[in-house]
Amino acid sequence: MKIRQQRTIEKNICKKMILLSFCMILMVSMEGCGNKRKENLTITNVSYDPTREFYEKYNKDFIKYYKDKYGKKVEVIQSHGGSGSQARSVVEGSNGDVVTLALEHDISLIEQTGLINKGWQKRFSNDSAPYTSTIVFLVRKGNKKSIKDWKDLIKKGVEVITPDPKSSGGACWNFLAAYGYAIDTYHDQKKEEQFLTKLYQNVSVMDSGARGSTTTFVENKKGDVLIAWENEAIQTVKNYPDKYEIITPSISILAQPSVSLVDDNVKVNGTKKIATEYLKYLYSDKAQKLAAEEGYRPSNERILKQYQGKFNLNMKLYKISDFGGWDQAYKKYFEDGALFDKIYINQ
């Protein structure tokens, strides 16, 4: 009797051990599946207005590149709007993994909240600006108002279209390009500000973003001249060669759109590897050539020279450093109560 009881106990123990082993194997298996489910292969690129077409093409190239290199298919979600508005959306909780914005200052605003690590400018080449642009004029074919330079934008009867610097990074570049011309022309602060005042008095429509201003000028047929990103003007002329032409002013500015990981978001989302590869690939030869084809100036000088017929490389370009850097320039010109408010809102 005791022997039978002992055997029964041993069988029960054996069954329990087998069951326990099975459960452990099942748990490990489920944990492995869980890890696979947790691997996020989707990233969101929060960008500014006129980059839509470029990133639609770039994303296709990047997805193929990542699949070939790592054997995994990723998805890239695009978000576009005025650069300043896009930066604020990230600060307010937009779940962007990367930001590709119109100017360094907009990314610095996100950095100040702790969402982006300090020193982000040095994470990628060329101060994290994989491509550059400048500011030009777009006019209707025939240029009836004979617009050739900045001085023509303050003539009586000329209607100017430009976006709002309060929400658009491109608009900030527009303002500074005009200011650069005024500095070179007048050499007197009062006269420089008078020039800017006259210019903005001629602004008939001020949209929240650069693409909105293009729509106002091209589709709604408002205004005589659009102050535009060079890349936006190039694409418009490409799409409507018989309707528009580009006027290159004597003086403009080196516009440097910037890119960064949103460090807190990629950590939470588990997307740091993909997001980093996404921004690094912007510097590849293929991406640099694509940028040039879409009207952006590649940061790679070798590739830029291959497209020198597409861009006026002899323009005099001011740099943001000529205005004291973005922190100083933004406080002086664009914060509430600064120069832009004085010459436009209070006019």
C-alpha cells in the first residue's frame, strides 16, 4: 500500500514538473512573441510645409534601403505645417520620432523642454542640416511689375505674398533675407527698418505657412510676387513652366533647415535605431541627389557642383551668424514686441 502511494506521489510530482516545464516554455515563447510585437517599425517625421514631395520620394528610397540592409519593412508617417507650429505641436505632445524643420531655432524650442538632448546639432554632419536653400521671388510669366530686386517690392501697387514669421520658419528666412538687402543698401538702422516697414505694408496676404502662401499665389492667383523658398519656386516653375518664372535677388540668405531625433519619443516608442538611420540616410549620395532634384541645395559640395546649373551659386548670401545666431535673432526680430511686431502688427 505504501509503495503504491509512493508511486502515485512520484507520478503526481512528475506530472507537475512536466506541466511546470511546459508553462515555462510557453511563457518564454509568449515573451518572445511579445518582444516581436513591441518592436516598432513605424516612425513619424514632423516636418515643415514645402518638404512634402521630397519626403514622399525619400521615404520610398529609405524603406527600400532599410529592408535591404535589415530585412525589415518600416513605415514612415509624414506630418507637415508651418515650422514654428510643428515645433509647438511636438512640445504639446505630438508623437514625432524625428523633426525636419525649417530652422535651428524651432528645434531648439523643443530641446528646451527636455524632449531633445542638448548638442543635437553635432549629431549629424553640417550642424545637422543635410540640405540648404535660399530665398527667391516667384512672379507670373512676363513679370508685368518688372520685379528684379528687393527694392521693387516696396513700389506702390506691388502686392507681396509671404507667410507669417510667427508660425512659419520660411517666413523668418524671408524677413532676414530682406533685412540683409537693407543692411547692404542703406547702412543706417532707421532707414533699414523703414524699408522693411514699406515692404510689409505691401503684403496683401500672410498665411501661416510657406505652402499656404504658394497656394494663395498660384491657385488663388493673389499678389504680384511671392517671396519663396528656392526649392518651392523651382517646383512651381517645373509644374507650370508657362505661367511662372523665378527672379533671383541680388542678396539673399543661406537658409539651413535642421533635423533631429526627438530623444524622449524614440526612447518611449522603441524607434531610436530606425529614426537614426532615417536621418543618417539623408546624407547618402542617393538622398543628396534626390534633394537637388527636388530643388534643395545638397550639403555635399561634390554633389552640389553636379547641379550647379540648377542653382545660382554666385548669389551673395547672408548667414544667420551675421544676425548673431538664432537665439539673438529670434529675440530681436520675432518674439512678441520685437521688430516684426513693430513694423507689421502695429503699422
